[in-house]
Amino acid sequence: MVKDVVRCEHCGAETKHPVTKTIGGRELNFCCTGCLAVYEFLIEENLLEQVKAAEQVENKNQVS
């Protein structure tokens, strides 16, 4: 059986062996426990939305 490749919720890396955790009612995949820990920290400190917004701006600037 071939496992599907999934993207890490935090860094976007692809993995066939994700660390999976249900957060906020959603099952999320991470490439490693480090990315999971950072993601949980960002949620605890109410920084997740701020980081995602900054990443969107950065990605938009790279395309331009």
C-alpha cells in the first residue's frame, strides 16, 4: 500500500509519514514533532493568524 503524500500544516514540507493531531476539530498533518510544537505554541499565544497573514504577504511579494 502506497501512502499519500501530505503537506505539513506549519512549514509546507511534503511527507508520507506525518505526525497527525486533531486541533480545533480538524485533523492536521505535520512533517515532524517540531512543526507541531511550533504550531501549538502559535495557537496558545494567539499568533497563528498573524503569522499566516505575514506568510501570505511574503508569498505575494515573491510572485510579483
